[in-house]
Amino acid sequence: MKVMILAAGRGVRMGALTENCPKPLLKLAGKSLIEHHLLALKEQGFNEFVINVAYLGAQIKNQLGDGEKWGIHIDYSNEGDQALETGGGIFHALPLLGSEPFLVVNGDVWTDFPYASLRSQMTRKIHLVLVKNPSHNVAGDFSLVGGRIVPDLAERYTYSGVGVFNPAIFELKRAGIFPLAPIIREEIARCQVTGQLHLGEWVDVGTPERMTELERKLLLSQ
């Protein structure tokens, strides 16, 4: 199963930290955020990666190269100067991802989720990993009942930024800038989305404060 790491965003909420450095290359406990992803995924048997780049994307390519130094292979989906949002970015990368379901990981999250367990989860077109709602998303995103993502009920959880997607969901889409969430909701209405709740570690590294707190935890665990 190929992995797409989403790394094209500007990281505006990080302020001055991303003025001259793309967010995925910000250091956490001695390693860049994206390197933490690559190493965790490789440890669980994933070795083919697609990384989309836009803002300061050349720095990411120069830093990671083709992945040989970690024993993996990396292809890059270059979106130019304007990031295509999550949906448009995945669509643009489809020629590199192939015809089989692929794992998508947001480049700005950190988690101890067991990625290898997702290899057996594709009974529908999308499988999402959800987490309990953090303070910055108290309303949640999706409802989960019996392993299925269903139209909104009273209790909702937050999409972790980790999911498996069948490329068939993009069949009727055209190249351009568009979000992923409406596509997910279309497939929910068709009963084509499964999910699970992850109760382990998960952080949306969206602000300098969250990044500092995460680094503190990582250093304490070393």
C-alpha cells in the first residue's frame, strides 16, 4: 500500500516559524515532523511514499531526496506555487498513487496510531481514523456507529488526518483546488465510509504552542 503524506500547506498558524521553512521540516526532538512520519511508517512495513509539495517545496525535496537513506522510495507531486487543498492535491497525485487504495497521512499531525492495521480495513471506499475531539475542534467532524461513519448524530469525533482512500472516489472530479471533506460526505451518504476510534496519542501540530508541548513530551519519553 502506498502512502501519501500531505505536505503542501503554508502553515500560516505557525507564524514566523514557517516564513523560511516549510512546516513539515520543523524540528521536533531532533527530527523534522515529516521524518517522524517516514520512520514510523517504515517501521510498520510501508516503503512507497508520495509527498505533495507547494510552499517552499524545494526544501522538502532537497532534505528528503528519494528516500534512499531510509531504505524507502519517495515520489513528489509538485503543485507549483498554489497548493491545491487536500482534495485537489490528492487528485493531482493520482498518477503516482496508482489504482489501488492508498493511505493518506496529514503532514501536520503526530500520532502513535498502528498504521499497519489499516491494510485489512478496506471493505468500503474510504476508511477514516477518528479521535476524541480536541479543545480546538470541540464540535467534531463525523459520527461513528458500529464501525461505520454515518450522517451526523448527537456525538461526533474528529478526523485524525489518517485514512485509506480508494482512488475511485475521484472518478468524476476535475483537476483544480478543492477540499476533501465534501467528497467524504458524498461517500458517507452512499454508505461507503467505515471508521475507527483511536484512543492513543494524537496531536494536530497546528500552532507553535502545540508544537512546543509535543516536543516536551517526546523529549521526556526518550
